[in-house]
Amino acid sequence: MNRLVTCSLIVLFALPVVACREATTEPPAAVTDSSPSFTLSEKPADAISVLAAKGKAEGEAVVVTGRVSDMVKGFAAFTLTDDSVAYCGKGEEDCGCPTPWDYCCEEEAAKAGRLPVELRDAKGDPVTAEETGLRLLDLVIVKGTLAKTESGGLMILVKDGWFRAERPTLPDGLKWPQ
């Protein structure tokens, strides 16, 4: 199972963002007291960017901030993209992009600024979770340890959890993807 989630993360990390996903649902409800136990109640201090974390060594404890750009369904796992990379709808009410929740307008920069994130249990197995309390583009701060992926890149193995620092909104008339 560990290999399955790791492979899923590698595929998510390696594939370019699909720009034309159909938007059909409203955003999930905000994180509440019934949120999963891996959400942190206080904002961690001294967070570094995804790009800075990619320059660190395997085994280092890190606190990293970035935006959720992809999620692995059924697992407490997602891809974190550096916040310096502009998502398509960042800062503009009508950017003209039909999918302002992704990075299709900045694909190359987004590829360079991504790190997979995975929550593991005490045995080292990936944690299954139907609801993480997160959605695309949430700005999160993750506490964990850098580990090597099977392809030789880095990923963040979450030990403590994550804190959602910001949840952006979409322009009127647009809905979050399913």
C-alpha cells in the first residue's frame, strides 16, 4: 500500500496540470472542530518555501508553506506548490482562464516548485482519509520530514500535521472542480 500511494504521488507530481477540468461542485465546507486529527490548531512558526525545502537534505525536519495543487483521493496526501508561483486566478477577478484554481498558465514554474506531501502512521504506512479539510489552492503550512521518493526526488512525510493559513475564493459564477 505504501508503494501504491508513493507511486500515485509520483504520477501526480510528474503529470502536467490538466487545465480544463469540469467545475461542477461547490467548495467543501471550512475546517471545523470535527476535522481530521492531522490538522494543527496553531500556525507553525518559521516556515520556509517549497523551493527552499527542495534545497534541503533527506531526513531534515521542515516546516514548509505552499498551496495545495493536487490531492490523492482516499489518502491524506497532496502536492504542495510554492506560493511564489501564481495560480491562474491569483490576484485577478477575471483572468480569462476557465480554470482559475490551477497552474495551467504557469505550468513550467509550477513543475519546478512542487513537493508531494504524505501523512504516514507510526508504522510508516500511508494514512487513508476521505476528508483532509483541504481543497485546491489552500495555503497550508506543513510540519514533517523530507524523504526520498522512489524516483529519487524529495517528498514531505508529515509527522505533526498541517495548518490551513488561507482559503482563496473564486470569481462569481465559477465553481470548484469535483
